[in-house]
Amino acid sequence: MKAIVATACALALGGCMQELSEFNREPHLSQIGAGLTSARAPLPVGTPAGRASPPSFNSIYSHYSEDLFRDTRAMRVGDVVTVKISINDKAKLDNNTNRSRNASANFGLDFLAGFSKVTNPISANVNSDISSDSSARGRGQIDRSEEVNLSVAAVVTELLPNGNLVISGSQEIRVNYDIRVLNIAGIVRPRDISGGNTISYDKIAEARIAYGGRGRNMEIQQPGWGQQVYDRAMPF
């Protein structure tokens, strides 16, 4: 029994090590470049293969040189592009489902078995009633409104064979004991990048945008780990 209690205490303290390290301290910011190491799933087999680099046309002109008439756009690994996020989504859904089913069955069986040598014949009577009722009712309602307006700089992490760019970026801002975290990743076409080296979030394919935070307020908003374990373990 003592071994079980000691093991449980060790596991509980191990789960609190991260919180204890930041006890009475502000949460630490991530290291620079930590958001550029996220792995991605392999691309489909049907991805068209293009030239790795454009031709130089046998001149001293470089395709990657600065343009005299507009700002340089991101086109190589390591270049920076500004992503403008302007989300104003509103959704309201109300679903109501009712289902009921009634079934009944009645049957009876009467038979007479008589034998010539038996004075009183044998008779039997069997009656049976079967009924079943089933009903279900469900309702779901969603009323959501989201508005996010901000900009974040992302870095080109990969150049795909067809010329598209894989970008990834993150931004962290710490205010007192809380950190606001913004992560963005996806695939963009160079032609969608404007002359000011900016791109709208709705032009990013496979976009992954995460807006949240960590710190004291985040810990207060979440239930305790004991309550979370209880909610996971209880089947009802």
C-alpha cells in the first residue's frame, strides 16, 4: 500500500514540475526559431513537379534580384512574408431531432392432442404478447462570433517542386503573467503575394492558424487535472 501511495505522489509531482518551475514567475517565452521545426504530412503523389529554379536566360540578370518597381517578394527559403489575418466569422446553428418507434406483436396457439385410448384428451393453450417502445430526442445549438484582426510575419521554410512556398511563423507577446501566442502555417503561391510582401490569410492553402495563450489566466480557465482525469474516467 505504501508503494502505491508513493508512486501516485511521484506521478502527481512529476505532472506539476512545469507549473512549479514557473511558480511566482512569469512564463518563459519560446526560443527564436522554435516555430520553424514543425513537421508536415507528405504531399499527395499527384503533385506536379516543376523546375527547381527559373532559367537565367544567359544574362547577368538574376531572377532573385530586387525589383526596381516594387518591393521584393518572398520567394526563397528563409525569406519573410507578412500575413494579414482579418477574421470576422459568425455562425448560428440549431438542430432538433426527434425519433420514436413503437412495435407490438400478438400471437396465440391452441392445439388439441387426443388419443383414442385416452378418455380425456390433452389440450394446451399458448398466448404471447410482445411490445417494444424506443424513442430518442436530441438538440444541438451553436451561436458563435469570432473577430480577429492582426498581422504576423512568417518565414518560408520550404520551396515545393511546383514553385509554391511552405510558410510557418509564430508570435508571442507576454503581458505580466500571461503570454499571447499566435501560430500560422500553410502553403502559398508566389503570385498571391502582393508587391508590399504581404498576403491575406484566405489565400493560404492548408492554413493552420492557432490563437491562444498560456499563463495564469489560462490555468484558471481550465479545470484542475484531478477533475480532468475524473471526467475522462467516468463513463456517465
